[in-house]
Amino acid sequence: MALAAGLFFGAYRLASFEAAVGSIIRIEVPAGVLADLDVPIGADGTEDDGGSSADPVAAESDEDRPSPPRNILLIGTDSAVGLDDDDPAGWRDRTPGVALADAIMLLRLDPHLGTASLVSLPRDLYVMIHREGVPVREEKLASALLVGGMELGAPTLVETVTRNFGVPIHNFVVIDFLGFEAVVDEIGGVPVWFPHPARDVASGLYITEAGCTSLDGRASLSFVRSRKLELFVDGRWQRVGVWNDLERNQRQQDFLTLALERVADTGARSMIVRDDLIEAAARSVVLDDRLTLRTLLNLGNAFAGFDPSDLGRHVLPVYDDTVGSASVLRLRSDARRVFDVFRGITLRPEDVPVVVVDGRGPVDESVPAHTQLRLKGFPIEAEPGATVAFTTVRAHRDRFAAAVLVAQMLTPTPRFDFVDDPAFGDRVELTLGEDFASFLLVPRALREVDALARATLPLRVDEEETSAPEPASVVGMAAWEADTLPVRAGMRVPTEVRTTFDGRRPDGSACS
């Protein structure tokens, strides 16, 4: 969705457009719906609420404090209010102002690590809709907006996602068809490569020539809404894939990546951001009442150098089911692996090989320390070492999540040593010092250890030469997820092109 582009690249210039930001429509969210961000923890292990400074301004502007991860629900509605009469997106059998959730994406931003992860939530997931703390009825996820009504549509969807999937949502952004078209038009369209002429009669997409085509707002909306995409191959129109929402979700993520690259190309990474883009974004979105100007500024600064190709993309494993005469989707049991990414649980012990260096000096123990850690599921390689005073976990900064997982098992909490040297490789090195007491039966709280580790991360020397940390979600998941797209049964026709395309040239490059 193009709306996410502003969160990554344009936000840090909003200070010059407070009037535009003030005009953004905000939804007052009932208490308990949005999750609270984790309070940063100081080096001494005490909570830091940011209010201890005698100077409130100085405390508020303290950028050295670790920034906690944030989950944002991106909601694209199918409201047709304001569309021209000849716009295909407005051809529907419902009142223009009555909206379902047409696209639902969960975006996790980790400003301190500079990582971002994204998953699409299929509209047809069959779940219990929750409104104001009460389970209302089982429906498709897209119906949560209708159940919530005009005032509580988005909060109801947020609450439904949180309660069904166990994922905290800190903010949400809503955009309708008209707003989507406006943002795309303001960035000058999004170039997409088509291997053949393409069409979707239902969504109104018509591409007459193969190659790179710059899609304006209306054509972009037809593209991301397409569920019945066809390519003109060998003199006839042939269907792409199996025509379902899962393929459409992947196409939307492909388009989002291309849109982010387009925004960067228009100058949003520089300190001179186009005024019209910022103002268009302000006119086109609806935010929750917690998403403040300062938050947008901080996010914009944190992701000013973000490379869209580093966006961690995930696919929910689902299966078909029917409820009455309706076709619905349900989650497979291994969906927890995807949702764990957005809960902050990115790795499991079996994913983290550890080199254990014993620097405690002479010890008398019935079970060697490295064996105790192996019993917790970690692949272990043991080495002797010189005596040291303090227990330390050492790893490349790209292995941040792995280092935190190891540290959760120890008491006292070890020190951290993160390096930027690529020669260090992927290993996690645990050096047991004289202060080591034991391995915990129950891991220490992630929130506490994560915050302490963040405070020790070194600054990047050169954003362009140092790659962004590999999203921890990729580790241990890429093997089963990279080439897998859940296939939902669709209406079969004789001519079907069993292929997909991501809008890039065959060599993987984007259209300019």
C-alpha cells in the first residue's frame, strides 16, 4: 500500500507542515484497544519513563534512549466516496460510504535496529469479531469494519486482530480508494514491468503493451485490487495463477516495495521533500489519536536510509474451509511462526548455534555448563578460555535477536558486545565469566533483555556500506517460506499461466 511510503520516507519533514498534519482526521480509540509501547529500561535495569529529567524539553528530545518496536495496522478500505463516476473502483453494489477492509497489512517497525517486517492478513480469514471487549460474532476479518460501525470500525478491526492472533497493535492508519489514488498520483505514478499485455476485467486494469508502464493512481488501484489477472500470451488471454486473495496480497506487497522505491527516487530521502507529497498524505489518511507528529518525525528519521528491498515479507499459512455457503480461510498451526515475528519472538533455540567459551576458571559441577545450554535446545560448540570477570554475549549486530535469546537464559543478565566486522560471521559467542550463576529454568522477560541489549548497539559507520540488519524473522523461516505461497482453490479454466510476476524486469531491476 502506498500509504506506508510516507511512514518510511516522508515523515521527518512534517515539522514544516503542522497545519497539514493538524488536518489529518483522527479516530478516538477506546481505552485498552491499542497496546502500550514497552517502556525503555535503563542500564541499571530500572524503567525509564522519560520523565525523570528536570528539563522536559531535554527529556523529550533525548534520541539516545532505545526506541521500542512498534506494530502498525495498515487498513485499506473499499470506500468509494469521492471517486469519479467512470472509475472502475466505484462500480459496486453497495453504498459508496459503506466500507469493508479491502487490504489489511501488519507492519512492524524497529527504529533502533532499522528493520521492518510486513505480513498481509487475508480478508477471508474466519475469526471472532471483538468490539469493545465483547465477542460479537464469527465473520470474515474484512467485516470487522462493518461490525464496528462508523465510529468504531478501525478500533474493532484492531481489537479483532489482537484478540485472535495475540499480536499487540500500537497504531493504525486507514486509507480509502480515493486517498490511495491521490498519494500515487502525487509521487508521479509507480512504474511496473509487465511480461505481456495484461488485464483484469473486474478491477478495470488494462495494460496494452509489455514492458515498463507507469501506473497512475487509478491504474495502480486496479492493479492492487486485481483478483482475476490475465496475460495476453500466444494470441489469447490466459489466467495468471489461481485467482485468489492470497495472490493479490503478494501483489500488493510487491507494489508497496515498488512504491517505496519510487518515493525514494522522487527525493523523499533528501532533506528537501516535496511539499505536495506530504500534504497529499495528510489529506488522504485517517490515523489513531495516539499517532502524534513527534512519532511520525521519529519514524521518518529512523527510516530515512531504509532500503525497501530489506523489508521482511511474510506469508500466513492458511487452508480453505466453508461456513454455510461461504468460502473462508482458516489459519494453519504453523501460522504462529509468522505472528511470533510481530510479537517480538523472532527465533527459537534450535535456530541459534552458540560457541560457549568457559572463562570461569576452575569449577566443580556435575553437568558442564555447555551441556546445560544444549539441553535447552541450542546447538553448542564448547571451547576453553582464559578467566574473565564478566559473562558476555558477543555477536554481529545482524544477529541481535539471537544474542538476546541466549542472554534470556542466563543469570545474572550478561553484558553484550555487538560488532560490525563482517568477518565475525553469524556465530553467537557466549563467554562465561566468574560472575556466572546459572541457566534459568524460565527465560528472563524478552522486554527487559531486549532493552538492555539495544543500549549497547554500536552506531552504523556508513549506512550505504553497512547493510541493514537482516530481519530476525528471516532467520529460521526463509527455508520454508521463500518459495512458498499458500494456494487456495479457485475456479479452474482450461487456459492458465502458472506464473506470477513482481513488477520487476527479468533481471530483477525496477523500472525507472
